[in-house]
Amino acid sequence: MKLISVSGINGSGKTTLIRKLVHLLHVQGKRSAVIVNEDGAVDYDPEFVREQNLWVTYLRGG
């Protein structure tokens, strides 16, 4: 298993990078999971999660 950690300030392109990586891995027939460590009121892009058949785990207050 490989692990990639993405962090940065708001607007730095984290979600865009994650979307591209997940899509690339999906095209290659590889599975992905996303762990979201955020206290935001809105969950991580539910439409994208459905489209990519992702497993998402939320760590609130981590």
C-alpha cells in the first residue's frame, strides 16, 4: 500500500490534485481511499466520491 499526504492553505489546489490522482489511479484499475482531516461544515465533494466509488473517512478535530 502506498500513502500520499496532501496539505496546504485554502485555494492551493489540494482538491484538484486529489481529484486528478484518484482519476488516474481509477483509469489504471487501482483502488483509492481518501482520509479527510477537516472541521468544515461541508463533507468532501459527495458527487466526486460517488463518481469515483471512493471510500472516504472523516477525522473530525484531528
